[in-house]
Amino acid sequence: MNSFLAQADHIEDLSRLFDRYRVFYNQESDVVSCQQFLHERLQNRDSVIFVAEDNQVLTGFTQLYPSFSSVSMKRVWILNDLFVAEDYRRQGVATLLMDTAEQYAVESGAIRIVLATQVSNLSAQKLYESRRYIQDKDFYHYALRLG
């Protein structure tokens, strides 16, 4: 099992994983739109996507979006997406992807990685807490739906 930065030639396989990730979050399946979305992210360099692979099969991915802290004047990465294919869960894929993302963040000079997960996603919470991620109890986060 290895992990690496996704490139344009991974989009077709990555799109199928990304679609399953979205379905997990109660979205309609739409592989074509997933492919377009991921192509745009890579082409525009809007995000960094790492994939895990086992015997030339993509088994999971994580997507990081760049941000900055105005207070510290340092880079921050938003770990927006983490997904492991059902057949590869509990085999260290998520840990491998987290290791890769964290190393990348360190190498890029980031001050931190931030992430969010559903309150009901206890397995993700357990993973993050085992890696010393701390649940934010100092700030409320808000969202405004625009469409």
C-alpha cells in the first residue's frame, strides 16, 4: 500500500471513489460531475489530493484545501475530505492518508490542519482523536447557505 499526489491520469478512478464519498453524505450519485469537479480542482490548483493505492487499485483519498491564519500569518490546510473504499477499511488506509497529509502540511510550512466531521461519524472522530486532533470548544463555526 502506498500514497501519492493525485495527477490528471488518476481522475477517472478517483471520480468513482469521490462519488461514493458523496453518496455517503447523502448526495445523488453523479460520477460525470465528480470527474469534472476533480479535474477543475487539479487544473486550477485549488486543492491537493492524495490517493492510496494497493496493487494499482485506488483504495482511498484525502483532499486538502489551502487557507491562511491572519493572526499567525501562516498557512493552514483544511482537510476537507477523507474516504476509504469499503473493502479497504480497517486496513490502515486512513492512517496512511493522514500521515501523508500531515507530512505534506509540515513540508509546506503550515501551522495546522483543520477538519470537520459529522457528529454521528464516531469512527472518524476516533481516528482524529487518536492522532491528537483536538475538538474545538472555543469557537462556534457557522455556515450561510447561498443557493
